[in-house]
Amino acid sequence: MKRFILLLLVLSVPVGVAGAATLNGDFEGNPIVQVTSEGQHLKVDELPAMIYKDHTVVPLSMLRQLGVLVTWNPATYSVNVTMPQSVSANPLNPAKQELENLMNVYQWLKDTDTALLTFSQQLQQYANLANGNEFTNQLNMDFEELMKQYNESSQIALNLIQTVSNSDDLKSIIKNESVAFNNVLQTKNLLLFKLTGNSMPEFEKQFGISLLNATRTAQKNLNNTNAILHELQRKNNELLQVKSSNTST
């Protein structure tokens, strides 16, 4: 319930409430307000817009229908709002909005894939250090930063899945990125065990295999994400060319 309260206050405008409840009904005693964009009504998700204490409040979640990305972070009790250019430039072109949203999210995922690959390569560097046990704290801090980036990009991608017409590719990338992250996590834990003086021939082999799997998985997912992102950019360029041609004629 706390989540929806935090997502609520996006607009605060003093209004008169006389007779308002008779127009659209009420929600827990608060008059419901209809929200429109360019003459089109926005659909109500779980909470309607309403008049609360003489102010109009609108759920941020409703703005997703305009292409806005809304991300809830339970760790910090905060909401991140991303406004794509298409929201202000052309709110009545849902196909272009979806395309731009997908490009933004895939760029997030690409950055995370790159971070996973870079961290995998750093694990080998840590393993080669003669005094690697002195760097275990740094290794853990580096991984905490990676985990934060992974969780953030995954949450943004999961939120977008609810709004796009075809989410199969996005679901596949999210799933594969989860596999890559878990491989990196396993390899990191094996390395920490190694750095604390628990190295044995069998363990060295296990660590080497885990490191190879982590690196290959991260690289493969980065390649797949890049391929999808490039295809989306190609489609976006085609739309821009069509728009430019229509404008010139």
C-alpha cells in the first residue's frame, strides 16, 4: 500500500470540489478526476486520479500510458521518472513512443551487460595478484556497485514489459542477464574463497570453468542486446526519414 501512496502525488493544483463527486464517483470518499491527453482519456490502473484535501493528485503510474518510465526503488523509498522526448514532441504517436522507450531500456541493459563483462575480466586480474587477499574488501565493494546497477536496470526493464506490444525479446534479454549475473556472483564467491588461502588443484579448475562461463555468458548477452538495440535504432531512423519526407512534401 505504501508504494501506491508514494506514486500518487504528481500534480498538486488547488481546485473546487463542489459537486465533483457526482460527476465521476468517488474513491474512499475522495472525488474521482478524469485525466485526458490530447482529448483521450487515460485508463485507470489501480488508483484513480482524485481530489484530496482540495488538491488534484494523479498516480504516476497513469503516466506510463504517455510513454513515461516510472521506477519504484523499495531500498530508498524513492521513485525515478524518465520522460522520453516523444512525450512532449508527439504524445499521439504510441508506436514511436514505444520504440524510444525500448531504445532507452536496451541502452540501460547494454550498460549492465558491459559492466558484467568488465567485472568478469577483473576477477581474473584479482586472481593473478600475489597478495590478492588484501583486496577482498575492494572486490566486495566493486560487486556491490555492479549489483546495484543490475537491479536498477532489471527493474526498469520489468516495468516496461507491462507497456510494450511485443516483449518476447526483452524478456529473453532480462532472463539471460540474470543468468550472467548469477554466473558472475558464483565466480566472485569462488575467488573470495581462493583469496583466503583455500586454493587446491580441483578448486583452481572449478574457478577457471566458472570464470569462463561468466565471461562467455556476459559477452553473449552483450552481443544480443547490441543486435536488438541496433535494429531498434534502424527502425527509428526509418521513422525519422519518413517524417522528414512528409514534412518536405
